[in-house]
Amino acid sequence: MTAPLFFVDDGALAVAEVHGELVLAGAEARHAVVVRRIGAGEVVHLADGSGRVAECRVVAAAADALTVTVLALHETDAPAVRFVLMQALAKGDRDDQAIEAATELGVDVVVPWQAERSIVQWRGERGAKAHRKWAALLRAAAKQSRRPTVPDLEDVVSSRMAVDRLAAATTALVLHEEATARLTDVDLPGEGEVMVVVGPEGGITPGEVAAFEAAGAIPVRLGPTVLRASSAGPAALAVLAARCRW
């Protein structure tokens, strides 16, 4: 099994050196020591979100601090093609499940979408709280899957705002059960953004599909079955990753 990964503060590894010491503190240290029961002599990985990873050996473990010695430093190159998931807000935590799995599968950017048929509404403090929850879910999923970067989380967009966001992508793909084009047949760019759009439980409205197509998006289907809002995005990302990353 690979060594567990924990996150230090953003940019904390910029000046890290091999054989130097680092201290993991706060909630991450408590999780490492109290929950994972990591102790002296064990190997852990520390990441600061930049793509840099410090391979370390624990020299001391306390409830609120984990002191380590850096064994090696590794750099993770940013992918030439960035995957963006525009996920419609959905009930029953299905959108939460979608972004967690998407993180494990390598999504680089997540865009919450207030679709016309979204039952869940992000407004005021409730919307801010939901946005913070998504940010925490992305970080936790990155940590669990041992990836050194956390996906960027953009502000929630309405369907009108989504049109502009789609137009900015290199390639935009709208998952739709009535599409005739298959995801596996779409030409992918060698660099830039590939955006996947997933609708809510009630589906994407004809007006939204038309507006997205006018912005350059391509409606595509994954297969003969209709997937839930929680599984459609991750399934599409797995297909894309198999084509240009794995």
C-alpha cells in the first residue's frame, strides 16, 4: 500500500529541502496520529496543493503535531488537458457523491451549476455553506485518493452564466440521453480544457441544451442506459482519462 498523504498549508513545501524537518499540525496531525495511529519510523507523504510532494519519515508524533524528516521531494506536472466538471445541483447528496468520485478520477476544476430543473437551491448563507462543504469534500477526496492537488472549485453559475463558461472551454461535452454522438468518438484536444456537463435529476431542459450548443458544446451519450446525477460525471471522466491520461 502507498504511504498516506496529508495536506500542509498552501505553499508550505516551496522551501522544503531533503533531510530537513517539517511539522504537520492541527486537524491533519490529529487525523494522522489519533485516527490513523501513525507513529515514529513510518513513512508519510505531505502535499501543499502545488503538485509538490514531500516523502517523509516520522520522527515524533504527538496529538497535535507530527514531526517528520524529508526523504525526497517529487514534482507532479500539471496535465496538458484539464478536466472540468460542471455538475448540476442535485438532491439527496448525489452531487456530493459525484464530485468526490470525480476528484478520485482526476478532475481539475468543479463548477456548481444551478440548472433550471435543480431542486436544490444555493442562495444566501445556505449557498455559501454548501459551497464550503463542496470545498471540504474535494480536499478530503484528494487526500483519500492520495493525489497531490485539490481540484479548483468555482462559484455557482446559473444556466445563463454557464453558457459563457462553456464558451471559454476548449471542448465542452453535454451528457444527454438523446444525443446521437458517442463520447468515445469525440476528438479531444492536445491541450486546454475539456468540460463535462451533467444535469440534475430531472434532466437538462431543451432550452438549456440549445443554448449550450449555440456556445459550441457537443451533446454526447455514454451508453444505452441512463445514469444518475451521481455517476454520470465520474463515468465520463473515466472514459476521458482512459483516452488521454491513463
